[in-house]
Amino acid sequence: MKEFDVVACDPRFRNKETTFRSIPASRLFQDESGQTYLYINPAYPSVEVITATLVDADKYRSYFTKYGTAGE
């Protein structure tokens, strides 16, 4: 599954630009004009996205291969 790092204006924090890490593609959608929105929860079903950057699928695997896990 594709994941994105998303920068959006978060209405929970007075529309402050906030980075959301590793958001699944299923939580992003577009309207008729092509504007991308993020679904946060039922209270905030459409939050306007500023940027969405595709995350490397092996990001976490390469990190744990290099540094190990917290339990080691």
C-alpha cells in the first residue's frame, strides 16, 4: 500500500500547517476540480492538502536493519 507524508492545514490547531507522516493512500481523495483532501476523522472529513510526498516503502525496514529495534 502506498503511504504519503502530507502537509495540510489542520483545523484542530487553528488551521496551522501540520505534517502528517505515513498517511495511507486510502485517506486521500480528490474533488471534481482535482484538489486533494485528507480524511482525518468523522469530525474533519475533508482537510485541504498543501503537499503530499510519496514515502519509500522500505523506509522502516532499512532503518531497523541499520539501527535495530527498540527492544534489542
